[in-house]
Amino acid sequence: NLSNNTTIQFPNETFDVNDDFASNTFTAPVTGKYLLAFGVSVVQLDEDATYSRVSMTTSNRGFHFKITSTQDFNGSDPDYYTFEGAMLVDMDAQDTAYLTWHQSGGSSTADTFDSSYFSGYLAC
């Protein structure tokens, strides 16, 4: 189950051309601007949590995306929920990026499932 400040796990890779993704972390092979995108699908998101969200941390800074709160769910836990985001980030060679789960209050019942993804590519 996901708990506050947990690094989000990606147990499978569709493709990794340059072996830039390992241990749930993307590592920039060269300096440039990278488009990093994700969709984290969760099951059993706790409606009693004050808020839940996914953040992206890079070597240079952190990015926070959509936040959910108890007002979003009409008094019951949603069966499925997806957090999505994308950012064009400046990375030097060997800089890293990874995703973390943040939740305040409630129970740690949420978990990711297999439609989650994290992708990155050198844009320029």
C-alpha cells in the first residue's frame, strides 16, 4: 500500500532504449530538456484522507500536480482514480527524476495498478 512519501514503483518496462530507467528512477543520459509524463492509476483511494497527490522530484526541483481532497468523492472511496501530469524539465547528464505519493490523514489503503506509466524522452 502507498503511504506518505513513498516512491511509486513501476515493476514492468515496455521499452527502455538506453537503460535510462532503473529502480523506479529515470536518469538523463545527456544534458537537455526532457519531457517527463506519468499516469498513476490507484485502487482503493481513501476518501477519508485530507488530500492525496503525486509529485515528481528531479535533481533540480520538485513538481506537484493535481491534488484530491475529501470534497471530490461524495462520501465513499472511489474504486479507481488516476493522477496524471507532464513537465518539460531541464536536466544535466546523470540528473534523476522519480515519482512519490503524498497523502495526509486517512488510511494507507491506496495501491497502484498495471495501467500506471512513467515516460521520459529528450525533447531538445
